[in-house]
Amino acid sequence: MTSSSSLPPFGNAMRKEFLFAEGCIPLNHGSYGTHPRSVHLAKIRWQELAEQRPDRFMRREYMGQLEKCRKIAAQAINADVNDCVFVRNTTTGVTEILRSLKWHQGDTILCYSTVYGTNPKDKC
């Protein structure tokens, strides 16, 4: 899975790109999903680099690599790199956005019934 042109079509053909156990049929991949094998392997490589020289990696390499990734993500979604950040999950991202807004007396947040509960530590 190296480029979008080599991706199999969505559906059953794409299943081989993931690490699902035989017989596992994910019904809610959006909330508790996994990432493709290629991403999994890249994650392992980055973890190994960080473990080999942790101080050097965190002090000299991490921020530069993070900046490269932010630029790639910004380009992919046609956004300014300064408007792109990585967060650990959607709840954390939405929480940070809501906390950054200026709120005024009477402002209201509308939540649909399809919204699931979140970690109490991530209150808005």
C-alpha cells in the first residue's frame, strides 16, 4: 500500500491491507478501527529509531520529522501547515478546538443523539 494508485478497491478486497484476525468482521471501524499494514510497519520503524537513541531522537530529530508530517498532511488537505496539528484521537481534537473558541453568554453546543460518551477527563 504505497500509493493511492496501488490501493485495492474499498470493501472486501481492501481487507488484506489490515491486520484483522481471520473471521473478525469489524462493524464499527470508525470508532475503534485499525490502520493499514503499511502504516503499522512504519510505526514500528519509527518506534525502533526512537528506542535506539532516545535522547538524540527526542531532542534533535522528533520535531523536524513532526514538521515534515504536518506539511504533508497540510498539503493533502489543502490547508496551511500552521493550522494542522496531530492529536491522539478525535475527542481530544474536538475538545481542543472547542477550548480555543471565544464563548459568549448564551452560546450553545448542539449534540446529536448519535454522539457517543467520552472520557470524563476530556470534558469540553
